[in-house]
Amino acid sequence: MNAFLPIIFGLGYTLGPITIGKALGYISIESAWLVLGLVAFISTIFMCMLEKYDENQKKKKKNFHRNRLNVKFHVLLKLIAVFLSLK
């Protein structure tokens, strides 16, 4: 993972100018900035949605482990009660 992110960033720095240079042959610079702004805005919305999803998954996992611990504790208490009642 440590080497993967620099590769992605490097590709962006390499392919970005080439792509926008070719696109400027067909559209105006104002349109290009509008498209780039729109892409950045949509990417920001997706990143916010991903963060909310990740927080919800962490809460579900935490609650799952807490409930699982409570079940184990109650089972242990019942086993102790059964053991003490046998004496």
C-alpha cells in the first residue's frame, strides 16, 4: 500500500497535463476549468459519503463486539449459577 499511492499520484501528475492539453484542442480553457471543478466537486461528495459509510461500519462492528461480549458474560454467569446450584 505504501508504494501504491505514490504510483497513483505520479500517474495523475504525468497524465493530467497531457490529457488537458489534448482536451484544450477541442474545448475552451473556461470549459476545461468548469469540467475540472465539477470533477473535483463530485469527488469531494463521494469522499464524504465514503467517510460516513466507514464511520457507520465501525459503529456496527463495535456494537457487534460489545453485544458478543455481553452474551459471553451472561453465559458465563449462567454456567456459574448452574455449577453453584449443583453443590
